[in-house]
Amino acid sequence: MMDGGLPPWSLVIHGGSGGMTRETLDADTQAACRTGLTEALAAGAAVLGSGGMAIDAVEAAVRILEDDPNFNAGRGAVFTADGSIELDAAIMAAGRAGAVAATTRTRHPVSLARAVMESSPHVLLGGAGADAFALEHGLEQVDPEYFRTPARWQALQAMRASAAAGGPLFDKALKFGTVGAVARDRAGGLAAATSTGGLTAKRWGRIGDSPLIGAGTWADGAVAISATGSGEDFIRAAAGHEISARMRHLGESAAAATAAVLATIRAGGGDGGIIFMGAESSGWRFTTPGMFRGCVTASQKPAVAIFADEG
Ligand code: ASP
């Protein structure tokens, strides 16, 4: 946690919140996830350390996590109920925003979100139209097979088996994923980015909170946030915008506003986590047993964590 202090630049990332504990997450996966988070921090820190912009840093960090099969974004994303993979992403900085929903062929949805922000008059593109826009703008396209991993396929099969035995096919409480980053650059600029495969066994066409500006992703002059968790609850809470509004209207710190919004979400039956970057503080809050997360600043070495009892 990095509340307080004001280093020249700062970066916080997450790789999703969820029910993972030391008992349920095997040691190899723990180690692989810590390595992936460290690499993502390094990519973002390289940008910020050389005077780059926050938006470049969050995009660079998220692209690493999209390529890492251990995280639920890009390669390694979860499956819809009918066995496809649909990706959502968003990016925001300085009042500008771009997002994509339910893409199936673009290797880096976060970069597509940025292209929507910078090269179109729109904020949110969905489905085949979003992938077509990516192709037109020279962003790498892949066969949808590229995103598939055996572990995610098994997770869908387990949910199908539990549904066949009378349980729910879609259980928002089961496990979350999603990756995100928030940054403050040397000029004081704030940015946020989020990318996800959504929730295992979601209905095809379902869009979560991650690509919805003001819900799972938000950045204005006061705060940048990226969320993970039961997306529908974060949408109903307008989580990202609500944090900013509480800071503006109630004078709360970024940390207090984030905690308050998560408490509201929890009271409504939702769970998850949020990373935040205020002008004067940064960190995370989560309601689940774990959240893959990490931080680095100009004056603090990279640090990563998974479980609630870690720093
Ligand atoms: N919030 C994401 C969604 O609902 C999923 C997650 O963070 O695990 O799409």
C-alpha cells in the first residue's frame, strides 16, 4: 500500500481479484503470476522513468498482462457459456476515453481501445465492428484459438458439470479475473486502463464493467481507477465515477472513496477490488481473499502481492 507521499511518478497494477488463497493457488501458479506482474510493472516503469506519459505506461503494462496466459485478459481469457472468448477493454486519460467490447480477434484489446480514443469520434466500439476497426488501423489480428488455454477450458467444463448437476452455470461469486493499471506521470497526468475476458460462462454478448467508462475504468484530473470483480455490481454502482464524485463532493481521499464504493458494492452482494491513483496517494482495496496486484514508484522498488495478508 502506498497511501501518502508523493514520488515523481507512480504505477499500480492488478491482475484480478478472487477467491484464491495460499491453499487453493498452487505454488507454480503463484510464482508465474508474480513474475507476470513484475514484468508488467517493469514495462510501465520504463515509460514513466524516462519521462513518458501515464497513458503510455498503463497501455504498456496491460499489454504484458494480456499476453500472459495466467491472467484473464487477451491470451488466457475465460470462456463464454457457449465456448467462445469475448474481450472487453478501456483506456482513459485527461478526459479522453476509448473502449471496446466483445472483440474476438484483436491481440491487444487495450491498444484497440486507445485507437478508438485517438482515431475515431467514438468512445465505445463493439464486436465485429471493433475488430474491423483494429484491422483498418493496423493492429495485430490473431485466430481466436490464440486466446484459448486448457485451464480456462477446464474451468468452463467444471461449471457445465455443476450446472448439469443442478447448480448454476454462471456463478459470479466463483472467481474473478481482469487486468488493469493506473499511473501518474512526472507531469501529474493520470491514466487508467482495464482489459478482461469477463466472467467464466457469461452469456455471449454480455459486456461487463471493464469497458464502461465510469464503471470499471475512470481517469480525470483527480483520480484514476481500474476495477475487477462482479462486473454487474460495479456497473450499477458507477464505481469509477462514484469514487471521483465522492472525492469532489464529500472531500474524501481516493482511498476512502474507493473503500466506500466497495462497501456499497459488497452490501449489494457484489465483490471485487479496485486500484486507484489519486493526485496524492495510490493503492488498492478489495473485498475478496486475494487480488493479484503490484506497485512501483520513482522512489520505491517494484512490489507484487496476491493474498490479503501481504502488504
Ligand atoms: N469485472 C469483470 C467483468 O465483470 C470480471 C473480473 O474482474 O473478473 O467482466
